[in-house]
Amino acid sequence: MIGTLVFAASAVVETAVAAEFYVVRDATTKKCTIVDTKPTTTTTTVVDNGTFKTKTEAETGMKTMKVCTTD
């Protein structure tokens, strides 16, 4: 029982550490957003090197991406 709890706890920690956030741009609206799953459709694409470890990093990075700051 203890082994199962340790395994479950370590799986949760690994998932939290492995979390990634992506800055993506919608092909139709031309707007950038931050998502927590890598896009699998052609309607949104990851902008530049728009992969970040935290949402805060993604928000900061998005502000410097030219395609996301121009209208």
C-alpha cells in the first residue's frame, strides 16, 4: 500500500515538473494565446520558440514576440 502511494505521489510530481505552456497563434483571427497542450491542428501554430515551463514565462515571452504584438 505504501509503495502504491509513493508511486502515485512521484507520478504527480513528474507531471507537474513536465508541464509546458505554448504561445500559439490562431490562423484565422491572427491572435496569440497561451495554452497548456501542444496544438495538434492546423488552425493554431506555436509561435517562434514559444514553449515555456511556466505560464508566467509564456506571458512574458509572448510580449516580446513581434507577431503577437502587432495588429
